[in-house]
Amino acid sequence: MQPGRDRMRFSRLLHRQAQALRPGLVRAAALGAAVVGAVTAACAGERDVPAPTETVPKLGSCGFDFSTSVETTVHLVSSGSLRSEYRIPHSIARLGRHVVPVPKEASSTFVVLAGREPVHWDFHVAPGARIAGVLVLGLGHQVVTGVPAGTEVGFSILESDGSADEGPNCPHLSAARARFDLRSIEKLLIDEFGRPIDRAEVGAPLPCPYQECTTLGRPRPSLWQRIVDYWTAPGSPQATEVRASGRFIFRKALHCRSTTVCDDR
């Protein structure tokens, strides 16, 4: 009889221990699931966070008001050199971003953007700065963010197949008019709007495509660093004013505390 009681006593003891361990096991399982989810999101990069949204193509209008004192500033780039959260649909190429600073001036600024390929133009407008209008000339579709509400933005686009598309009162781009150097741009502005160039910023061409350049010489972050960045980095809201001549996909990327550890794939 004694062995039977011992077995029952041992069975009850195991049961009590299992009951005591159950909350801890549940917590461990939940923590494990959270870690797996974080690892999956970190490894997947920006592909799953969050669901993508698309821009609504709108070519705008070039009926700009030049009744007040206006200065014309041209930004001419071959490609955006910074990371963008916008993607070209059905393409593995990453869209480059170019910052367009607009300081406060005595006069309003007529901003002319010229991209030799699709570019994300990111406006940084100083408090009190005035924009008379934005003309976007592009070899391929362009996207503009950060423009103050109510600002007129007009697009003139020339596609790779030679087809052109433009908003009302915007210049028509032909192959002859789309050489995209300062001389031809100024001639276009004088012919269409009677405005010479007052200031110009010409971006140096990148030595390689953006999606290749950004990975050169940059150390890859550790898996743990990517998990920590994913859970602790603040979000970056989409600009309140987005204008685009074509369809672009917006995906919120994983944000990194330091560009030296940010995975730029």
C-alpha cells in the first residue's frame, strides 16, 4: 500500500508544481511570440509595416500669380540622394529624395524643380516664407511633399517613351525642350512665364544608382539593434501636402536612431 500512496503523493506534487509554473510559461510564450514578431518585422524591413498607400496623380495647374515681387529659384538634380518612403510601382528601384529649402525672403519665391529621373522633392519651408508657385519639370513622374496648403503646383512630365503630360497652362515638354540644363530651362521659363532665373541649385550626379550607392560603405546593423530601433524609434508622419504627377506607393519604413546603423535596403 505504501508504494501506491507514494505515487499518488508524487503525482499531486507534480500537479501543484505544474499549476505554479503555468503563469510563467504563459508569459514566456507571449514574450517569445513578441520577440518572433519583432524579429520577423525587423528582418522583413519595411515590406510589412504598414500596409502601403498610393498617391493620387494630379498634374495641377501653372496659373501662377506673379503680381507681387517674385524671385525664381531653380533646383536641378539628376537623382535624389536621400532615402525616400515612396516607391515606384512595379519597380525594384528606390526613389531618391531631394530636400528643397525655402527660406523667408522679402520677395515670394517661384520654385522650379527639374529632375532628370523620378525624384521625391521634400520641401522644408521656413516660417513666414512665401511661395508664388511650384513648377515641376520631370523626365519621369515626380512627387512633391511638404508644400504649404493652397500652394499651386503644376507638373510638366516627359516619359521615357516620348509621351508628354502636363497640367493646364503648364509648358509642354518635347525632347528638344527637355535637355534639362540651366540654359534650356531658363529659355523655357522666359518663353512661358517671362521669368529669368534668379538663383539656381544644381545637384551633382550620383556615381551610381541610388539603390546601389546607399549600401556602399555602410555597416549593416545587428539583429538586436534592428529590433530595438523598431520598437523604440518615433514614427515619421506622412507630409500633410502631397502632390504627384503619377502613382507612387508610400510605405512607412523602419526608423533607425542613427544613419550609421540604418538598413537602407
